[in-house]
Amino acid sequence: MEKKPVIILGIESSCDDTSAAVLRDGVLLSNVTASQAVHEAYGGVVPELASRAHQQNIVPVVDQALKRAGVSKEELSAIAFTRGPGLMGSLLVGVSFAKGLAASLGIPMIDVNHLQGHVLAHFIREEGTPSDLPPFPFLCLLVSGGNSQIVLVKAYNDMQIIGQTIDDAAGEAIDKCSKVMGLGYPGGPIIDRLARQGNPEAYEFAKPAIEGYNYSFSGLKTSFLYNLRDWLKDDPDFIEHHKCDLAASLEKTIVDILMNKLRRAARDLKIRHVAVAGGVSANTGLREAFREHASRYGWKIYIPKFSYTTDNAAMIAIVGHFKYLDKDFCPMEAPAYSRVAI
Ligand code: KG4
């Protein structure tokens, strides 16, 4: 008898993207995401508005994901959902929807740690595209709006944070500095675009001296703000005149901070397989730094496709796939959690 395929529906709703994806035997069939433009006017995600938008988006997004995959609800093996960390109101929408659908179909539910999803996004396979999967153990630099961590990945289900930010995340620092410059939200892609036309050596900002593999970005943020204030006193149009150099210097400082610790960790642990994940992994300067490290230090690097850098349900579904194979299901009463380690 032919073996039944494992078909996983993944649901992601931890912040401001409502996403659903379908995987068959670990191969991506669809990945549909509805973003929320409503937050742009506020310069950051407004939790109450985010949960309302998730409620509006979740049904059409799941419907589209199933249609594009050519899969009916009845064919699903299990439903994987982001349980945390994230915004509680946002998480609750995805968690409740997943529970309702799983109960009505009589299939298992799989709870997924959002951060593990970012790391395991490197294992999503696409039809007709050769896969280059990292072997265990590997290091993953996980950088997003809420996290900056160096993760030692020993297996699909065995990850250890060996370094992390003690204050702001890298993406948060970029977004805040961009806000100070009066640029739009989110700042990351804007800073990235401006930085391509600027001189990264034009300005110097504070770099932290933190023990071990940990990070800190709050000093950099303050140094950026105070320097800018001084320069604006002399030239009220300073930002307009120098925004490309400011963006390039800021980006370079953040990339240097991230790579210095990652390089040290890779050297100490003698690991040459190094991956990057999370929203900030879309950054051009960071990607270039990875490629430069690959040629200089003999690293084998793993850089995600742009569609897997920001929040998406394909990464939730791939964790669901591995947990399904281990029969690692969760009970119906499993609550969402806003904070949790990897
Ligand atoms: O992983 P992610 O989508 O979600 C959260 O952590 O919520 O990461 C979002 C972060 C934001 O701070 C955004 O500014 C940053 O990723 N980001 C970038 C780029 N694209 C997104 N930062 C630098 N360069 C980019 N191209």
C-alpha cells in the first residue's frame, strides 16, 4: 500500500503578519501572508490593531493557502501553529483558530516556538529547487525586530542559545535610529536602501564591550541620537544632507557588532557551518559580511530566501513536519505564551 503523505498546515500570527502555509512531506506547496499596513501611521506595531487585523485575515489566508496547495482540509495530517513568543493578542488569534480547525477535523495539533521556526526555515524544501541543508551542529545568527541571538543548533529539536542581546534587538535598534531620522516604518529596509549609496566609514558610533557572546545595542542607539543632536545644532538640514552616509555608517556598526561575536563563537566552537535567520537577515550589508566571512574563514554559509526572512508560516510548518514525525503533539488546552526561550 502506498504510504500516506504527511501534509501540515502551518499558521503564524505572532506579530503583524497573518500567514498560512502547506507542506507535503517537507516540500512547500503554498505560503500565503497578509501584512498589516495599518501600523505604518504609528511608527510601530500597535498590538490591539494587530490582533483585530489577524481576526479579519486568518480565514482568507488559510483558505488561500489550501487552495494554492491544491489540498483539502480533510487531507491535512496536522495543524502547526505559533504558540510564542510574540504579542499575546496576536498569538491568541492563530492559536484559537488552529485549535478550532484541528478539533473539527479530528487531527493533532503541534505547537511551534517561533524562534525555532526562524532557525529551521533553512530546511524548507521547494519543488524543483536543489536544497542545500545545513548539517548539525551549525551556528545560526537569529536577528529580528525582537531578537538577536547566536544559536547552537545540535538537532531539529535541540538548540542552545549561546549569546543574546542584553537590551535591544538589532532590528529594534535600526528601527529606532531610523525613527530618530524621521524615516518611515519599518526602518530596516529604508536604512538598507539608503546605505547602498552612502559611505560606511563616514561616522563612528559606540560599539559595546560585553562579555562572552552576548550583544547590546542600547549604547549604539544613544550614541546615534546624541551625535545627531549635536550635528543638527550646526546644520538643521544635517539629516537630509547626510542620510545615506548616516544609514551606511549605522548599518556597518551593527553588522560589525553582530559578526564580531559570531566569528568568535564559530572559532571557539570550531564550527564552520553558519546560518543567518530573521527579519534583519534580509539586510544587504549583513549578507555581504556573511559572504566575506565565507571566503576569508572557510565558512559554509546558509542565507535564507527573502520570503523566509520575515515572519511566515512555511517556517512554522517545517517545524510542525519534524515534530509530526516524532509524534510530538500538544494538548487542546495548550495556552499561548508571549515570552519563551528557544
Ligand atoms: O523577523 P521579523 O520580520 O519580525 C520581528 O522581529 O517582529 O523582523 C523584523 C525586523 C525589523 O526590525 C525590520 O526593520 C528588520 O527586521 N528588517 C531589516 C531589513 N528588512 C527587515 N533590517 C535591515 N535591513 C533590511 N533589509
